[in-house]
Amino acid sequence: MLKHMNSTTEPQLAAPGKGLPYIHYLVARYYALPKFWRASTWESALQLHERQGQKILALAKPLSDEQMQKRVLVHGIRGIEDSSRFWSVGMAIEHLIIVGNEMLDGMVLLSQGKVPNKVASIAAVKPKGEHADRSIIAAYEVFLNKYRDVLASGLQNRDSKTRFRHPWFGLMTAFQWHCLAAVHTHLHRKQIEAILKGT
């Protein structure tokens, strides 16, 4: 089910970082993610990340600035918390760049046996929408190239067991963060498709 709301109408949503519905959280943390980690390799997760990223670019490139910036309230996408349901295509891509760079920086440190000197925050990586027009498309292409390049040559030890805590999913290695990045891109590709159906 999709419901369109224009950008001047703010729905009443949960606060950023509030989290997933409890049953969805349990399934993700204790079943879906562990299963994905077991079934994945560095290469297969990279292929998923790249495939979903290219699908997002294909969806965004035909859009005008107005279409990129139109916010739509979407329903029924498991893995998307309540506060993230009223975004535009541009905001979703902005979020992917913010989160992707944070994850990438963390993976580099974890591969060196170092723990990032910060606390990961869901609320801190929400998009502001200030650069959610067509210019964000080129920025996302730059990010995808950077992601590929860093994973190809910028990690010291892919098998490092050093872990950093995700706010919802607990302590994770660089490999597990990489897998999460692929899943995260897949979820927001689905969100972008839903936004476009509602515009």
C-alpha cells in the first residue's frame, strides 16, 4: 500500500533511531542477517551492492529535479524504520551515501584491527534533503566507484575479527558490515521503487 503526501504535509512518525517493529528486529538480528552472513562471500556481497546500486542509478537518472525531491509516504517495506518512510528519491540516495561512507571508513579501520572511535547512530545518518536534486546522482556514482576501489585495495585484512557495534545488530566484523551494506542498499532500492509508484 502506498500513500502520497506532498512535501508540506508532515506525517506523524516515530523519532529517528527508534528502531524496527520488535518482531522485524528479532527476525533480522537473529535469523535473516546471520543466514545472509553464512551464505555470502566478500565477492558475492560486493556484487549485490553493485547490482542494487546500478538499479538505483537506472531509476534515478530519468527523473527531473522535482521528481527527485518529491517526498512520498510508503508502507510495508520490512527493514525500513518508521521515521524513514517519508522520503524522496534524492533523500534515499543521500542516505545511502552518508551511511555507505560511514560503513566504508569503519571497514577500513576494522581490517587494520582498530575499532572506530565513535558510537554508531541511526539518527545521525538521516538525510537532510538539502542536496536531494539530480546532483545527488553523480555523487552516488562517485560513491559506488569509491566503494569498489576501497574493497579491492584498501582493506588490510578482510578476515580481521575486530568488531564494531551496530546500534541494532550488535558487534560486527568488517565482513559483516560489508554484507549489511549490500542488504541496506537492496532495502532502499525497494523504497525508491515504492516512492516512484506513489508519485
